[in-house]
Amino acid sequence: MISLRAYQARNFSLIFIFAFVVFAGIALLVPALFHSSATVGIIAALLLLAPSLGVVFWFSARTSDRIAASVSRIAVVSRAISEGSTHSRITADENTDFAETQRAYAAVNKLADKSNKDIEGMQRLERVRSEFLANVSHELRTPIFSIQGFLETLLDGALEDQEVSRQFVEKAHANTVRLNSLLTDLINISRIESGEMRFSFRYFILLPLVREIARNLEAQAQTKKVSITVHEPQDDEDIEVYGDRDRLAQVLTNLIENAIKYNVEGGKVDVWLKPGETEVLVQIHDNGIGIPPEHHKRIFERFYRVDKNRSRSVGGTGLGLAIVKHILEAHKSTVHLKSEQGKGTTISFTLKTD
């Protein structure tokens, strides 16, 4: 690979040296051989120098042709990229392409790579948007249709039967609660993802918050005969963490509640706090039904459910774990999942202590 300037300098230098040697040789030899004047020798030298000038023009034309061919290739590929063919690329020829044109090729190819990535990203976002809208529509439609059905049944005569009417009103109320939970979660995840949700970071003692949440969920656990145990750190009960107390309460509530919902009768939920040098590890473990390995990577996606029928029967909007993930990311933390089907699940994350 040679640069255009170096190519021209090399060729024109050789031509100049050749022309100078020819010119000087003829100018000196002609007068000596033909006993003519120096003027005749110079004229003869100039006449014979014409082929050398022709060589100069030939090299210039050849260089222009190579540059024009390179520009044409760049134009063709650039036009193809602008028309949507982002997979088009220019392949350089080390033997014929100048360094400058090869750099131009690389720039065009880089632009094509970026355009291709941008288009793929937009297509991926469009798929996510379409899936999200479809999921939201489905999740909203289910409780609304249920409420509509119960109310229509009551209006058609079931209202007169006190026992049946109460039963239907309770079911309609349960669906309105579910609908309210779904809308609340939708608003929360929308605010988090758009950056509108404001976090109030400060230091607070973690253990009392964990105890409070465990007490609040105790009644729900008892209905499933599930026990909740908070394993308090022996060395430091007053361990402080840095974060938004209310949002972390939302995270802990969601994770412990899931550990109860997807547990077995007589199961256990263990909450561990394990202090480190600069952070505390929080672990929520259950010995419930577990999660099959093929679902591990997607479990924190919006509306993703391992078992859709079971998820709806135990309640939940399908957005809880997605909200957990976003809140922990805002705390510069990553949620980790370990689960084995039929043996239980452990979800852990860390919080900064300084």
C-alpha cells in the first residue's frame, strides 16, 4: 500500500531524472558528434524530450483513472447504503488502491457498520414496543372483561340473590385491585425507564426495614403455611446502607412476596444479611418450586412469566421483577438469580455501606 503523494513523487522523480539525463546527454553529444553549435544540440534535446513529457502525462492520466475508479466505488456503495442496503461494503486492493482511498473505504465501511447497528437497534426497540403494547393490552383486558362479566351477571338478575351477588362483587373488587396494581406498576416502570422517578439516597439502618417487611408479609405467609426467617448479622445489627429506603422496601417486599407465592405448603423463606468491607449482601432464599434454567435469563423482563396460568392465579402484574431490576440498577447493584426446579430459588444483591 502506497500513498498517492508518495506514488506521484516517486514516478515524477524518476521521470525528471530520466529527462534531465536525456536532455543533458543530447545537448552535449550532438554538437560534438556533428560539429554543430550548442544551440542545435539544445534544440535536438528538446525535440527528443517530448517522449519523456508524454510519459509524464501518461502517468498522470493513469493516476487520475485510479482515483476516479476509487471515487466511483465509494459513490456506488454510499448510494446503496443511503437506499437501505447497509450490508454493502468496499473491499480494498492492497496492490492498486492508494493509502488515502483505502482510508476513505474504511470510513465508508465504518459508517455502514454504524448504520446497520442503528437500524438493528431500532428494529429491536420496535419489537420490544410492540410486545409491550400487546402485553399491556392483554393484561388490562383480562381484569376489565372479568369485572364487566360480573357486573352484567348482577344486572341480569343475580343482584337479587344476596349470597351470589356478594360473591360476584368480591370477585369484581379483586379484579379492580389487580387492575390498580397493574396501572401502578406500569406508571412506576415508565417513570424509572424515562428517568422521571427521583430517588432519595441517604444512609439508613437496613435490619429494621427487613424486619418490618417480614412482619407485614407474615399473614400472607401463614395462609400458605410458609415460615419467614430473618437471619440477623451477629457482629453488626446496626449496619447502615446507602440508598433510597422506600424503593429498597419495594424491592424487598416484591422478592419476599414472590418467595411466598411460589413456595410449597410448609415451605420456608430465609432472608440473609451478610456484611462485607464496603457493602452488604442481601439474599432471599426459598425452597419452593424453583425456576427451570431456560427461563433464568428472561425472568427479569417485563411481563415475562414462567407459568402464565399459575402467575395469574397467585396474583401479580408481571412487572414486579422488572421494577426490582431497575431500582437495583439505580443503586449501582446487580440482581443475581440461582434456582433449581423443584428445589427452590435464591435471589441476591448488594448495597453500598460507604
